Amino acid sequence: MVRVIGHVDLDYFYAQVEEVENPSLKGKPVVVCVFSGRTEDSGVVSTANYKARELGVGSGMPIVLAKKKLEGKDATLIPVRHDKYEAVSEKVIQLVRDRVDVLEQTGIDEAFFDVTKSSSGDYSAARSRATEIKRAIQDSQNLTASIGLGQSKVVAKMASDSMKPDGLTVVTPESTIDFLSPLPVIRLYGVGPKTAQALESLGIRTVGDLANSSATKLEGRFGRKLATYLHSAATGTDEEPVAER
């Protein structure tokens, strides 16, 4: 039976929770910050809503720089509230767990899931299940989530990343190569800047380039274990299972 793996990602989670709690923030730049306490502006941005991102604010940015970018934009900066976000996350994760075969939570705002058995490997049935999950999250917590479906965890993760916010992207086994091939290798799940740079030095710039590279070439640069993963990820054939943690 063809596997059907999903990845659910709550959109700009911390900032979205703040918008739900205070609807007056909707449509304005919202930035959730980790204040260090040394000075009024010391610390970094934890996350930002899409309005703030459009203005150049991103995670890890110093608060003082974020304030400069948001000057005169009616922005709101909010201290991070982990207890609040964790409580909401637990409710959402349980909603998802109740509707899938296996769930693997990988962060406070994201998780992989397997619906192969309950969908009988039918991607149309899986799409309906993903739509149901999105609706349940919206109805229960008034939050949007982006979901990707594919034959592997890598494909599912990249699918959920491809359409945000509030997206649903289904990559069937037949469309996997067409979906992956044009993407830059840095977009491949598990590939960081250093690996991407090393791949580029070999003339490998897209996921398609990587899929068409010889095993010998990759093993010589990265070793057998990483080379095997890179090739299977690029071809959408990685078989790592979704496992409860």
C-alpha cells in the first residue's frame, strides 16, 4: 500500500495565538519577543506575523532592529508567553491525534502524521481527512494551519511549507518528482546552509540535480549515511516512519 504521510504546521503560531486573544491586533504587525531584561530593547524576535514579515522582521532579529523596521507602522511587540502557547498546542495536537493513525510531534507548533491505514492509501480520502483536521483546529482554537501530504516525511514537510498561511498541499506519488525537482536544495528537509553550500560546490543547486547525482559522487563528499538520505529525500523515497514520541 502506498504511504500517505502528513505534516501539520500552525501558522506563525505564537503571534497567531496573540491575535486570537486580542482581535484588535489582526491586520497589524505583531512581533513576539524574548526580552533579556538588560535594557528596554535588549533581546530577540521569537516570531512575527506575516504583516511584520512583509516589513522585514524575522525570527532571531534583535528587538532594536525590529523596532526600527516597524517605526510608524502601528506595530505591537509582545513578550513571549510559553505557558499560554503550550496549553494551546496540547489541545491542537490532541485534535490531530484523534484523527490520524500515528502522530509524531516535532515541535510546539508542528507534527508529522500517518493516515495510510485509515485512508487505504487513497490521496483523495487523505485530503478529506486533512481538511477535517484544519476545520477542527479552526473551530476549536480559531487558528489556521498549513498541511502537506506526500509519500514521505520529507515530501509532506516541504508540501506544508509551500503554501502558507492556511494552505493544504497534496503531492501524490505521481507528482512527487515534478514537485521536488525545481526546488533549491536548501529547501530540502534536513539540508542546512553548510550542506547546501557543499552541494553547490559539486554543481548541485536544485533538488532535481541532487536526485540525478551519482551515489559515488555523493558518498565521496558526504559519506554513505548522509549521501543515502540526501538521494532518497530528493527522490521522495525516504522511508523513515512516523513514530510516536
